[in-house]
Amino acid sequence: MDISEKIDTETAVEAPIKVMSSAVHPTTKVDKKLTRLVNLKRAVCKVQVISADIIEMSDRTMRLLGDIQSLTDETVRLQHNMMVSQTICLRKSRRTIDPNARQ
């Protein structure tokens, strides 16, 4: 299972975090700390989503690098075959151009 599947991106970023409202004035230390915790929780969720995206991009990059390596190997093989074919053609052309050269 991919990490991005484990994280629900909609709820991770957008879900409001419910905090019990206290009967005290909102500027108390407790409310400030609760607000800070809520903000930290949202930041952690955003980081998790970004991390999942980075991992997915890394996987894609590795697959692309594998494809590039396969294409490079195929190109080298084709170049080798082309050189062999050119050598064979050159040998045949020498025989047909000057058939009496050895005599």
C-alpha cells in the first residue's frame, strides 16, 4: 500500500480540529496552548501529505531512470548491430568492386 493511500489528504489538511471551548477568557494560557496545538496538528498533517507526494515522485523518478537505462542499453545494442552490418557490407563491397585484386 502506498503511503499516499494511507493519508486522507482531504481530511488531513482541511478537517477542523475540535477544541472544547472553555468558560474562561480566550486569551488564557490554556487556550493559547490549545490553539498552538491545533496549528501544530494541521502543520503535521500538511507535512505528511507533502511527504507522501515526495515519495510518490521519487518512485516515479526511479521508474523513469529504469526506462532511460533500458533505452540506453537498447541503443548500444542497435549501434553494435549497425557497426557489424556496416563491416559486412564493406567486406562485400570490396569483393564486388575489385574481384581480381588477389590475382
